[in-house]
Amino acid sequence: MNQLLFERSTGNIRPNVFAGLETTRVLSSFRPAPRFRFDGGGGGGASAPGDSREPEDGSVTGVTGEGSTSIWAHPAGVNALALERFDGRILVSGGADGAIKLWDLEQNPNPTPPHTYRAVSSIPRADADSKTAAAGHRFGVTHLSFYPFDSAAFLSCSYDQTLKLWSTEPTRVSGSFDLGAKVHTHAISPIASHLLVACGTQHPAVRLVDLRSSAAVQSLVSPGQIGGSAGAALAVAWSPVHEHVLAVGSADGAVRIWDVRRANGLVGLLDQEDSLGPLHPSRLPGSGSRASARAHAGPVNGLSWTDDGAYIISAGHDRRIRVWDAATGANTLANFGPAIRNSHAGSLTMFVSPLGLTPARKELLFFPNESEILVMDLHEGSIVTRLRGMGPMVAAIRARGGERTIKNRLTSIVWRGAGGGGSSSGPVMGGTNAAGGIYSGHMDGQIRAWLPQLEGQDDEDEDNATQEETETRARKRKALDNAFRSLMGQQITFT
């Protein structure tokens, strides 16, 4: 850091280059922030056998079936998260039991000491015999998203075959759409004025719901999907620069690009064996993508675009992540290695570092790797860092009918920019509650926070450390001191 400051002051590097290098370093320095915890209240929760964690702020907690104390956001597990993009203040979470909770991330006026967030609003699970559309979801929430132009509304979808539109304050349902099939995911364009919500369901056809007319106005079906051969649509993502372009990932391993304005709106299929792409200028007319083209050898459950719309990122059950040139559909052949883990049947959330935070072609991909978050170079595929500290590998959760043991899997991650949730909010600064950060949802019922580590924060961390952390650091320092003395020969005697 001091060397970079010297180079900038002497004019050897430009200020914008310095900012890019420093921000890249900060982005790769994320680490767990266990002092921030989320308490959804209620009875029952998640615990690991023998887990006796106490809340760091001394708050009142529930008692799990294991006899230990813990707090949780959703007793049955966290299935989905969404963060509004304007102020980055309101976080909404969806549980495996169908409940939805809203959290105010500005609840804590002083971000340095430990803090437990309390849900500011809660939507309970609807009863099985509920007949009203105003009730919450009956089954697990699968995906959440905020209305792109106003944080006053958000959407949720569920295994109960419905898509719901909610007002944020007061929290109440504004619209409910029965799609007739399990809804895995949904997406609304961040730039369009058409207000179409693309819904990926158990049915191969992608349903488009118009929020203006409150109706499902269109289904996207290609010839190869007739008869249901394509399987479920597991991932949908609108282009951030072309308001009518939609990417869809299916259980058959295909990624289809649609233009929703056209009657036969299929633009092309991404092909893992094609490094030129069906839209490359050298292609002859009529030599578009093959009907049998596949992006992955297994179901595609993750799709994302870069902020400038230049690249599409896809993830599949074949444990591969692929980066595609959005202009031509070409496979860029980025290799992310064998560390990728992706086996969940539901939709997967991943994101790329916002535009402008890193130098050109140095974007970072944040990927939920089941039991860790991988931070990787988007174009080279190399792992920059692994974010671990997800809690117990196996946890007991409180579900209807009793307690059961589940694998503690990472289910969702969201990005909070510096001072807000937008993707272009400026450089990340860490260590404060208004700083950039990551929030993750887990099957053990916890929501965890991850913040970047700035240089010079070690002393502050020691001041706020618990007694156990202080003792651990003291033991490590003693071991290093003994090793140093041994190497320096102070323990060697001659006779």
C-alpha cells in the first residue's frame, strides 16, 4: 500500500490506476464478520451437535433441541436473499418454510461493536387450507428480487406455484399469480419499461408475467422444447443493456437467448464447443446455432450478466462455469478448474464485481460453492480467495413435524456496494456498516455477513475480540516467538 501511495505521489501511476489496484486488493480481502448476526425470533432453530455458541452481544436467544443457545434468521433454513439496489438498506430473506422477513441494515448506528439485527417485518407461512391470495407462501421460497426502479416493492416465488408482488412498507401482498407449476426462479429487467417478469418453472416453457395487466401474457417455447424434452427452466437473466433480450438456462444443459418482441423469439443457443459463436461476422447466412447445441453437460441452474452486458456467465451441474461473449455467443474458454461444486436442483445466485471497481478484464466472480464462497478472476478462472466459515457442515433445523438434520449448504448471496446496494456505487471501503459487503443465506437458518479487511484494522479487531480469540492469538504469537528463538540459535548450548 505504501509503495502504491509513493508511486501515485511521484506520478508513476495515474490516480484511476491506483484506485483500480487498491479496490481489487480490497475485493480479494473479504472475510467473515461474525459480530453481525440476524435474529428472526420465534422458537426452535439450527444447531450442530455439541454447538454451544453464545451471541456476541449478549442478546436473548432461543434454545434448540440440542440444548444449546443460538439465534437464527429462519428456523427451517434460508432459501433466498435480495437486497434493494438504491440505498442497500433493506434486505429481504425467504425461508424453506415459506416465511419472508425484512431486515434494516442501517439498524446499527455504530458498526464497530457486535450487533444483532432484528426483523423489522415478517410474513408468516400460509396455512395449507388458506384460500386467499393475500396470504404468504405455503411452501419454500425459491427466489426473491426487488422491483428494479423502486425499493417500495419486491417479488417472491415459491414451490407453491405462485409468483407474488409485495409492497415493502407496509408489508402486504399487491398481486399474486398462479403459474400452474413449481417456480424455480424469476427475473425482471433492470432497465426495461415493459415490466415483464420472466419465470422459470418446472415446465420447459418460460412464462412472462406482465405486472401492468396482471396476466401471464406469453410463453417462450422453442421447437426442441415441445413435449417437455427440455425439462425445467432453472435460470433466467435479462440483459442489462438490451431490454428485450433474455437468457434462459434449462435442465437439458442448454442456454437459450430470446428476443421477446419476436413471434419466434429464439435468437440462438450457446454451444460449449463453439469458440466463435453463432453471431460471429465470419458465419455464413443461415449457419446459426445447432438445435442440439448445449452450454453444459448437465442442467444449467445459474446465469448472470456483467454490468456492461458484454459477457454472460453460466453454471451447471457438470461442475463447470463458462463465460460467453454476449455479442457473438462465443465460448471464451475460461477455465475455472476442478474446485467447482454445484449439485442443487434449484436456482443458483452468483454475481460479478460491479463495473468500474476493477481494471478492464480484471472483474471478479463471486460464486456460492455449496460450503464456501469462491472469489475468482472472471477471465482467467483462477481462484483469488476462498471465503469459509459457514458454520457446521451438518445442522439440525426446526421444521414442521419436528427437528431434522440437514447438510448446511450455502443457498444465496447478495452484494452490498459502498453506501448502498447498487452495482455502480463506487469503490468498496470496508470495516463499517455503510461499507461494501456480502450477505449469505444458509440452510442452517443463518444469514452471515462478509466484509473486506482494510490495512491497519488489526488493532481495532484486537480491541473488539472475545476472550477466546485473544487467547488464540496469544498462543499463535508464543509459538511464532519460540520458533524464531529456535532459528536464531538462542536455545542452542555448547559444552
